[in-house]
Amino acid sequence: MKKMWRIVVKIVRMIFRRELLDELYRIDKTFLLNSIVGFLIGMGYGFEVNVYFIRYGLSALTGAVAMGVSWELMPLITALIAVGRIGVAYAAELASMKVGQQIDALKTLAVTPWQYLVFPKFIACLIMMPGLTIFAVFACFFGEYLVAQSMGVNMETFLNLAKSAFNFSYLIKGMLKAIVFGGVIALISCSCGLNLEKEQESAWGVGRAVEKTVIFSFVAIFLINFCFAFSF
């Protein structure tokens, strides 16, 4: 019992370390970029959908389509943005520390790099990705709403169909996707940054770590998204 309590206390201390707060603030800077991208995607999709739906007399259905597109597309887009904004930074930072032998210095001081450097990044991604996703979903839907309004779609019908199309499973699926994506991005980027071969410990090696992060993260994200499509 005492051993379990010590483990719990240790985990709580790790969660509330200064390093975690720094990582949360670091990811927080992505909110604006994510919201802008979501808004632009919503406007683009809204225009394309409304053009065809109005042409075939189906403009009343655009609200339902907007809701589905927002919740299905934006968790994926948010994850891809996070790779470019957060994952790449993690990989470059850790690879640079590896090249500068700072990782070896931590090991000499009996500090585990994964516990000290990776764990705060991992937890920060798990916490912040759902928030980023929700902001992106609302921004995307708002963009679609503005476009539909400008194209003369009946807004009362638009909102009513959007409400009726919303299913609680959309929220659960979106949040689960965001959490899984966040964890995968953190683990892949940190792993690529830390696992540099001895002969790759150079500026070229840092670039190689970043390249691997983008490739592996994109493949993992699309694969996970494919799996989620069959799970709900």
C-alpha cells in the first residue's frame, strides 16, 4: 500500500512540475494558428458544398453537412498542424541536445531523459490537443456558417439541421482522436529526437530527426484516423 502511495505521489509531482507548465504554454501558442486554419477550411468547404447543394435544391441540408465536416475533419487537421508546429520543435530540440551531449550529461547526473524531458511534453500534448480540436471545430463551423449566410441559405434551417445532425458520439470520437493523436505526436517526435545514431550527431542529424518525425507522424495519424472510422 505504501509503495503504491509513493508511486501516486511521484506521478502527481511529475505532473505539476514547472517543465509541464512551460510545455503547456508552448502548445498554447498554437491556438490562434489552429483557429485561423479551421476558419479558412470551413469557408472553403462551405463555399464548395453550398455551390452544389444550391444548384440541386439541397441548400437546406448544408447545416447537417457543416456539422459532420467540422467534427470529422478538424481533429485530423489539428493533428497535422500540431506535427508541424509542436512535433517538429520537440524533435529538433531533443536532437540538438543529443548533438550537444546534454542528454549524456543528464544520464551522468542519474536523470532519466524520458522522465525529465519527454514526460512533460507527452502530458502537455494529451491535455492541450482536445482544446485545440474544439477551437478548430468551432472556427470551421463558424466559417461554414458565414459562407452559407452570404450565399442566401436559410439560417434558421441551417442551424436547426446542424443541431439535429449533432450526435454525442461526434464529441466522444473527436476528443478520443485528439488525445490519441497528441500522445502519438509527442512519442514519435521525442523518440526521433533522442534516438540519433552516433554518426548522425550533427546538424544533418537534427534535420534527419525532423524529417523522420514528419513522415512517421503523418503515417501514424492517417492510420489511426482510418481505424477510428470503423470504430464508431
